[in-house]
Amino acid sequence: MSLKLTILGFNSAIPKKRSAPTAQLLEIANRHFLIDCGEGTQVQLRKAKAKFSKINHIFISHLHGDHVFGLIGLISTLQLLGKETPLYIFGPKGIQDFILNQLKHTQARCTFDIVFEELENKKTEKIFEDDKVEVHTIPLNHRIYTNGYLFKEKPKKRKLNIDAVKNHPEIQVCDYENLKCGKDFQSENGTTISNAELTLEPEKSFSYAFCSDTRFKPDIVPIIKNVDILYHEATFLSDLQEMADYTGHSTAKEAAMIAKEANAGKLILGHFSNRYKDLNVMLDEAKPIFENTILPTQLGVYEPEIHAIKMDIKT
């Protein structure tokens, strides 16, 4: 599986014993992306047995404390661990000042460069790309400037049909890469052997969308259409719709409506108000609209096709 999501924390503003504030570790195409960094994130990373050295890109949705208060602590730890490679931080305009002031007043000196990519565009844009993955913003509607993020694997190369290839001695190992890239084979006598005859369909490319915090915002649906896993905040139930609108949040019903319209493969709810002691009420509201809705668990691990959960690691 080329996509694995670890929920480090999914609570709203106040940390609880068994649910830390928002933070997630996404592994996609062998890249490791940290999404939001609420208080205690580095402790959660330790519990998840994540390798700090693999985290080089951090995506912050907005500057409310429950999404960013753990960042300076993580940066300090990376320094103590001797990190030397650059750390790239994507987040709203102001994230650089927020971090550099803390480093200044604590007289901390980083052993590595911090590269800030400050965001202020209210339209979706591609903010990261390499040979295997690209990341797009999902403009949200919260009380302050906020983005969700869409992580997409690029199309993978086709697989060689070795048995078919062996039927054509002219095809050499040096031709394999062109075949994997979808090109037909041209024989010396001018005959064209179609790529479909020589290769098999590539493995599926996966995608993940993170949407927290936001009011109900249907215009994000085209951005996240057909996403494999959608994490969408569900702070309230619909009987508190007025409070959700006022505070800039969504209900479980609204999250399910977004998932349904986007044809998502799976919906993970999160960012619940502390008023709810039994989170199954969230499922009761969402599942009639979008059946494949699940609740997160702290340190739960999720994959697109098989929902696999690691139960909480007790300390």
C-alpha cells in the first residue's frame, strides 16, 4: 500500500486524556508529511514509533493553537537530534514570524534551515510537487485564513508483461523503461507492437484530503472529487447548526454531504467538540448520508482500501 495515514490527534481545542489536538502523519509514495502540529504532537510521534528524521515537510492548516502549538517543540527536538537537512513548512502568512520569534526569544539556534512557504491565496493552488507526489491547497471557510490539503500520487508506471515481452526477442532491457512509460515498441522492420500488448495496467495511485477547520463549503467538492480518503471536521451535530456556523465549523451531517458529493472512498470524521462523550452519535448522523464513514482513534492507522486500526498505545 502506497498510502498510510496515522491519526496522532483528532480533538478540538482542549486536549483530552485519550485524544490529542489535531495532527496527522501521512505516508504516501514513501514520502512522510506531517499535517498540523497541535500540542503534544512529538509525544504522539514517539508513541507511533515514527522516525523524526523522515519528516521534512510540514503542512499547517491555520494558526489557531490547537493546530500549531506543538510545532516549536518539534523543531527544538529536531535540532537536538542533529537534523541537518532543510525543513519545509507550509502554512498561512504569519507562520514564519510565529516560529522565528519563538526561536529568537528562546535563543535557539537551528542546525538546519527552515524554509517557510507562506500561503495567502484564497483559490486552490499546487504548492508542492516532486516526481511522485503533488499537494494542492483546499481553501476553507473558518474564522481565520485556513487551508485544507489534497495529497495526490502521480500516475504510476505501467508494469511489464514479461511473458508477452519474451515473445519478441528484439525487445532489450534498455527498452523496458519506455514500455513502462506507455510507449509502443518499434521493431527494426518498422512493425509497431502496441504498448497494451506488452504491459499491464499500473498500480492504482491514491489520494488523501484533509479538511479541518471549516464551515460547510460545497465548492471544495470539485477539488477533492473521487478522493480515496477524506478527513473532514465534524465539530457539532446538526442540532447545533447555528453554533457551527457562528464558530466556523461543520456538523457531522455536513461532512457526510461533502463526502457523498465528492464520491470519496472513505470519510474519517474528526475535531469533535468536548461536549460529546459518546462519539457514536456522530456516526449516527453521518452514516445515513455516507455509509463508509468511520471515527478515528488516537494513533489509528488508515489505508484506502482496508481500514486497519492500531488501538491506543498505553503509557
